[in-house]
Amino acid sequence: AIFLPAAVLLSQTPTLEAAELERTFIAIKPDGVQRGLISEIIHRFERKGYKLVAIKLLIPSKEFAETHYDDLRGRPFFNGLCDFLSSGPVVAMVWEGQGVIKYGRKLIGATSPHNSEPGTIRGDLAISVGRNIIHGSDGPETAKAEIALWFKPEELVNYTSNAEKWLYE
Ligand code: ADP
């Protein structure tokens, strides 16, 4: 075995700050809001241990919805999807934590609720793909772009959660 000095081992250990840096954009779509699922959805991210760093309720314009779903332009459901996203209040949020982008997608489940596993948000709470109640960024670049689209920098709240020392070693 190779014994490394403690200082080297420490320098290789990811810091809590590094873990905290990962953020993802999560939105409860108008169907989730209308069906009274706001608290149910927030509860699942909160109890996992992720930290809420931004939240607001708004009705996005059609143009805003089109910008958000820009990569889906040309798909047959694009217009209906953007009409739907702009049809009522949306809860826009930023959640922070180690691995939150990828694991957040696991909590959400597959795009079509027909394929979402039981235990996931879409698996437990939705039936059709066009009414799948929640959006979550699908990767680090998308997360960065979506957070910047939906929030001003000053709307992101930096704070230390007391739970962090019990969530991360
Ligand atoms: P996800 O939301 O899981 O990242 P996509 O980015 O592929 O999925 O699609 C965005 C949203 O468009 C989906 O959440 C869903 O509401 C809607 N959508 C995707 N595919 C279809 C489809 N075949 N018919 C209707 N709506 C769809």
C-alpha cells in the first residue's frame, strides 16, 4: 500500500463548497400547480436533502415558454407544449446539492409517465406525457442556461443550511 501524507489526502477530498456549487432548475408546470401538488413536489426534493436557493410563482408568456423549450422547436408537440406552459402559474425553483442535476432527474422520472417508475414524481403523480407536472434540467449546461433564463442573479439566495454537516461527510 502507498501511504500518502494527510495533507495530500485532504487536498484530494472534495470540499463541501464544491458539493454545494451544483444547482439545477426545477419547475412545477401549470398542471402540477392546478392539481395541488406544489408541496408534494417540494417535499420530495427537501427531504432528500437538497437546498432550495430560489423560488417564485409566475405565469410565463408564450414567447418565454418558446425560449425555455428552444431545443424542441420543430417537434410536433412544440406549440401545444408552449401554450400549455404559459397557460397558468408555474413554480420556478433552483435546488442545490451534490449531484442534484442527475439525481433530480431520477426523482422526476422518465419523460412519459407511462415509463416512469413508481416512486418517482411522474410515476406516482401523472399519467400523460403532455401533462407530466414537472420540469428539471437535463445536464450542467442546460441547468446553467435555465437558471439564468428564469432568475436574476440576486434572486438566488446564498446561505448555509444547518443540515449540511449531517448530509455530507
Ligand atoms: P423532459 O421534460 O423529460 O426533459 P423533453 O425535454 O424531451 O422531456 O420534453 C419536454 C416536455 O415536452 C416534456 O416534459 C413533455 O411535457 C413534453 N413532451 C415530450 N414529448 C412529448 C410528446 N411526444 N407529446 C407531447 N408532449 C411531449
